[in-house]
Amino acid sequence: MDSYEKFNEQLKAAADAFRQIDKKEVIRLISHLDADGISACAIMIKLLNNDNRKYSVSIVQQLNKDVLKQLAAEPYNCFIFTDIGSGVLNDIKELLKGRIVLVLDHHSFEETDDLGKIVFVNPHTCGIDGGKEISGAGVVFRFACTVDNSMEELAHIAVIGAIGDLQEQNGFLRLNDEILRIAVKKNKIQVKRGLRIFGSQTKPLHKALEYCTDPYIPGVSGSESGAIQFLYQIGIEPKNDNGWKKIVHLDEEEMKKLVTGIIMKRLNEANPDDVLGNVYILTYEEEESPTRDAKEFATLLNACGRLGRASLGIGACLGDKKIKQQAIRSLSDYKKEIVNALNWYNENKFSDDIFWGSGFVIINAKSNVMSTMIGTLASILSKSNIMTNNTFILSMAQALDGNTKISLRTTNNLNGNLDLKDIIEEIIKGIGNSEAGGHQNAAGAVIPTDKEMDFIETAKEVLGKYAMEEKIG
């Protein structure tokens, strides 16, 4: 039996276990707060609604022993974890003993001698790389379709989850690609070749170019005047009769000029023509809406999750028009928090709170940046030209519960040599009451705030070692 057949068998066994749950049970559903977790949760809610199930939902930033203890004290007999749970299987087994538990996830999993009665669906256990090939939403989608084939109608939500989890690299690997094909067949998604520039539906053209950091456009990225000047130079008028043009307003001739102009600007870059890629259009969404482009939809979900408004993101996924409008309004608050985080960074980059090592930087925002936004700050910086000499970006911010949230990103593709999750686990190894999670390209941890200094000292050693190895390699 190959890996994919094993995965299908796992899904069938989980579907059978789900069907055996008494309809009188109230199902306790717990999911992660990022775009993938919200997408996964929305798919599961749709399945539960279709199956006339009662349920109670929580979206969490992390799942640790304290959260599990709180859940264990609740009167529920049945728990379903989506896009979360693989890293704490032993705690789940101990604290939810005797309960019905399903864990549907794609993250690396904690080794355990015996899962007990936990129903565990995870591609890693079948030899499939869940960090690259299928998202949490994808796992839940495949499970939901195994229970009820009509759930194929939500394939596009699983694609949004995968895009939100950075699994789209100019196309998808096998499992995500199979889900994409279903979404295309159901006329929910149209795949086009086009400019890989965020905001083509919503941002004025010059602003989309100014904020474009991946791909980076020399002389244009980071400069509004540079972006406007560039458009005039290549013969594109930035305005039309209705105001500023957006990328979706450009005709074929203007698009050719724009693509050629960007590639010419990037001739000194390693891959100047990688500005072109797949664009995923949600055909049923209104043009120029933040929910029309799948990448923008994923950002909308991230905004809802990071601002503690995950229910709005779930509603947007499920097509509730009123809730979707509320979710879209959250985007402006999200942008404000991003601006606050970037302003804090720019004002403090030479302070004691930011340590510049050889090949790495450690940013300790303390309570100056929301703990839910610290990963977003690291991601934005990782794609900016100011970090080109720093392989690793480690950022930290304090949460209200006495813990510090940590995110680790890298500024360039390390050709699969390094797994950021392994690195963050190595750093926190000697720190009690801490936990790590994530993927090869984006990882994080939670540590007690009073252990920050210990963590930073260890991080300097570990990141310095890996940065040196990268230089030598």
C-alpha cells in the first residue's frame, strides 16, 4: 500500500468513527486562528450542519496543557481538533482520556507509544509531507468528502487554506492539486497565469507596486513616487476617468508593458521573470472585492484570526454576505496593526530590543506589538530588501497570559536544507513550559515571559551556528 492509499484508509477509518458519534452529542470543535485553521473550521462546521450535529466552537492561538485542562473541565464527551493538536498528542491522550477525540491535522506530530482511542488523521504518519502537500483545511476537506461527497462544493475553501499556509509555490503538489481540480470543476476557482502581485483586485496599481515585496522590484518597492514614475516610464497612465487604476483594469497591451517593465527592473535579481505565476480567482465573488483573489481572501482570514474575530472569517468562508462585509471591515484594523508593528520596528531597529547577529536578527517587541501579529511582522520583514544579509528573522512579543509568542522566518529559500520547526525546537529544548510548532518555512514557539533572556541567549548560539553553515554551504 503506498502513502496515498494509507492516507485514504486513514480518512475512511476516521469517517466511520465520526458516523458512530451519537447525534445527541454536542461536538466540541477547536481550531487554529490562522487562515488555514479558520478555513478548516469552516469546512468542519459545514459538515456538522449538513449532518444535523450540535457543536460548540473555539479558535485558539496555540494548544497547550493549560488550554487542554480547560477543555477537559468542560462537560463535553466529544472533541474534534482541526489544523491543531499533532504536537500535543500525549497531553490530549492524558487529559481527554475516556472522551471521543478526532485530530485532523497536517503539522509534524509528537511521537507517542500508543494513541489510545484518539482518531488521528495526519499525512505525515503516511509518509506524506503535510507541510508542503496538503494544509489543515485540505485534510478536513478530504475527511468531510469521505463522510459526505456533497462537501466537494467547499474545495475552494481548502485551496484558500493551503494558500494561507504558503503551500502554493507556483502551483501545488499532488494532494492540494487534486483539491484545486475539484474547485475548478465545481466552477468555484479559475486559475490564470498573471503577475504575482498582491492586491490586484483591491489596491490602486501604484500602491500594489509600492507594497510589492515578493517579488521585490528595485526602485519601485517601498516608494510611492518610484512606483508612479515607473508607470509613466513604461507608458501606463496610473489614472483613468474613475480615479486610480487597479491591475484588474489594465488591458492586454498595458499588462504586457507592466510585465516587461517589472522584469527589466529585476534583471540583476536571481530570477527576474518569477514575477509571473498562478493567480487564483474565486469566480463567484464580486470583482475588485478582497474576497475575489484567493491570496487576498487568505489575508482577510488571517486578519480576522489575528484580531480575535475568527467567527467573521468562518462566516465569510461559508458565504454569509452580512458577516463577509464585517470581515472585510476588519482588514483596515489589521492594516493599522501592521503599520503599528512596522513603525515600532523602524523606530527601534537600533535599540537594545533588536539584536543584529551575523546572518540573523532577533526582534523582541515585548508588549509593543500584538502577540498575534508578531509572525506577520516577521513575514513582512523576511520579504523586504532590508533583510537581505540576514538568513533568519526571529521575532517575539508578549501575550496577556504571561507567555511570549515567538516566530521564526527566513529571508530566502534555503533549498529545503533547513527545517525551521527543527531549529525552533532546538532553541527551546532546555526551557520548561514551552512548546514549538509550524513547518519547514515558518515556525513558532510559546515560552514563559520570564524565560525570555534564557531563550534569547540560546537563540543567538543556535541561529549563529545555522547561519554560518548556510554561508559555508
